[in-house]
Amino acid sequence: MELNLIPDIFQSKIRIAIVSCLLTGTKTFKEIKELTGASDGNISTHMSKLSEASCVEVVKDFEKNKPRTRYTLTEQGRKEFEEYVNRLEEIIKLANQQNK
């Protein structure tokens, strides 16, 4: 197992939490904040990185004349996250086989 194949984009607890939230559908900034317990600054920083990596789509609009930001996991983001989880599972399986 090549450990260097694990993508850097998911090497953050907050990014993993954000992507996990988005697996079930689009969320607002407020919803992500409530689900992750992260600060506004942390969410913004990590969302920028996820967006730059084309893992998350950002939509800014207004609801009842108030600004609203919504985030959606892209197909690429979902695929890369699934590959990340599969790699972790492979590492665990290999470790278990070596410990027998």
C-alpha cells in the first residue's frame, strides 16, 4: 500500500467533517457550522480549499433579503472522498493481515 497516494485535501479533521456532512446533500454555512462545531474562519478557510480542489460547489444567494451560502459536494469530491475511505480500509486490512 502506497501511503503517499492518500490525497492531501482530506488530511484535515474539519475537511473530513465538512465532506461527511455534505454526503447527505446541500448544506448552508449555518448548518455546517452546527454539524461540525467549527468556527466561521475555519469553515471559510477549509471550504476555500475544498472549492479550489473542485470537491465542493459554492452557491451564494439571498433568502428573505439575507445573504445565504450553500455548499454541495461535487461528483469529483464524492469520488475522491470514497477513494480516500477505500484507501484507509485497505491500510487497515493489510495491517490486520500482517498482524496474524
